[in-house]
Amino acid sequence: MRAVITVIGKDMVGILAKVSAECSNHNINVLEVTQSILQDMFAMIMMVDITKSDIPFTEFAEMLQNAGNEMGLSIHAMHEDIFNAMHTI
């Protein structure tokens, strides 16, 4: 099972490190990452494998959202099935 994590906000040191550390802490493998910096805005999309996660996905998604709030970022995690359903006609 996979999930998509999006991060948007003002660029600062440690964004990728913070999100990937949260993944690592819960045995979630980062499969792909794309990121861009547009002037001073940071945007990132990660595809992660949640198959071996040690916590429920909803708890992980909430944890990321809270970490984003602390850093002044918008961080969302969405299960791949929901992501695909939202983008299918």
C-alpha cells in the first residue's frame, strides 16, 4: 500500500529532513520525492510505502499535519486509493 504526502509552505531548512524522519520513525519507506522552490515557497510531493508502518495511517497523517502546523506548513498525507479515486473520471 502506498500514500501520497504533500508539503507546501515558506521555504526553510529541514523540511525534507523532518518529513522523512517521521516516515523513518514509523517504518514508512520513501519511494519517490519531487520538490520545487518557487521564490520563497517550498512544494514537495512524496510517494511512500505504508505497508510496514507500525501505526495506523490516520494517526500518521494526523501526526504529519500537526508537525506541519508547528512549522507553519501545510502537510497532508492521503492513501493512494483515495488519491486515485479523486483523480479518476
